Amino acid sequence: KANRKFHPEDSVVDVNGVSVGGGTLTVMAGPCSVESFDQLEGIARQCKSSGAQILRGGAFKPRTSPYAFQGLGEEGLDILMDVKKETGMPIVTEIMAPRYVELFSEKADIIQIGARNMQNFDLLKEVGQTKKPILLKRGLSSTIEELLMSAEYIMSGGNENVILCERGIRTFETYTRNTLDISAIPAIKKLSHLPVVVDPSHASGLSYMVESLALAAVAAGADGLLIEVHNDPKHALCDGAQSLTPEAFEGVMHKINALKNVM
Ligand code: PEP
Ligand code: MN
């Protein structure tokens, strides 16, 4: 179902009126984790005025250490909904277990499947039973073929609203958190009709690189970007080192728009 052979035209996923795929660039931005209403609302307003269409924010966080901040959970989802009401921005947030599918179907506009759960097949089958747009992130050490097979799990259940996300993969290089696989963009576009979004924040782990990688992704044909933005990166509860300030994000958006205009 994800294969371009049987579906030559690009798919466009409708997210409450915002399109992902089909030649436009959709920018999703926001903090790694929802920390409070005031934090999220402030960031959302600034991201929106810089041109972001969709608000991201984690409520259930897949952290490497069980002692690290795990997210606000359901309270975080409710804050996301409140900020959506204030700003009109659809929200994307990560689900970690099949038992939350009903809750997320009710509260999220896009359900994110994180890199660590790309092959959680029970979870994939469960979100495949909904009609919600799904943002499926490539696993830390997964091939493009494996990513597409995971999309197939969701789509074969009846949910064809899948958006793929390249977020960097593990290589021998340790300078960056992951290595952004730019070639995944044309490769996926050749193999599949699904929209491809790039996450330059988790790909590099370094805020100073986010602009370069975002521009490279747009030049390579990405349908969208997922960028972490925090009002106070130094004190962020999660992923501060890779988070842009709202001011820096505005600068990145200016360059992206300039690049889009010459493409
Ligand atoms: C995230 O988007 O906050 C996240 C945890 O990303 P990934 O699953 O790509 O590591
Ligand atoms: Mn993060």
C-alpha cells in the first residue's frame, strides 16, 4: 500500500485542514516536551508567527534513563489541546503504548510513533485501526525498507494517512547524536508515494546544525520539517542542546522560505 508502483501520485495527508505532502512544505515546531501551559503557549505563538503550521510537544517521553523526566503524561495532552484552542495549530505528539490509542485519537491531530517504537508491531496495528494521521519516525538503526514495512503495518489495517520521518540513524560517528540520512529522502520518494518529513533536531542533537540540515532537507525534496524550539534551551527538561530559541527558529524560517522561492 505504501508502494509507489501501485500508487504513482504523491499522497497528501490532511491534518485538520493543513496538508502534508504534494509539493508544499509543512513545518511542525515546538518543544521536545510539554512543560507547562505558559511555556507551550508562548512557544506556539512565536512558532506560528514565524510560519510553523503544526505544533509539536511530547507528553509521554521515551527517555533512555528511567530517572530522566518522563513527560507530563495525560496532563501534557490536555495542555496541548488548550494551546491548540488558543492558537488554532493542530498538534502532533508521541504515543508509546497500544493502550493509549483511544485517548490519543481523541486528543491529538497527528499521532507520532517514535524511533524507538518503529517496530512495535502491536502499536502499529492498533493505530492502523484509526483514521488519524500518523507520523512514523525511522528507527535508530532501521533500513528504509524496514521503515516502509512498518508503514505497511499501519496502512494494511485501513489507515492510509501515514507521514514518514527521517530523524537520523546510528553510525560510527559520535560527533553528532545521529547521522542525517539525506539520501533517504529521494530513496523513499522513489519507492513510496507517502510524504517525507525531516527532523534535523534529533538527527544532529546540536542546535547550531539545525539550520544547515533543514535547508539540506528542503533542497533534497522533503515535504516538511519537524524542529524543536524552546524558550529557554539551557533549562529545557529534555533535548535543550538541540533546541532552537524562537528567535533562531524565525531566522531558519526566513532562509527556508528564501530557498523555497528559488526551487
Ligand atoms: C521526539 O520527537 O521527541 C523524539 C523522541 O524523537 P525520536 O523518536 O526520533 O528520537
Ligand atoms: Mn526531543
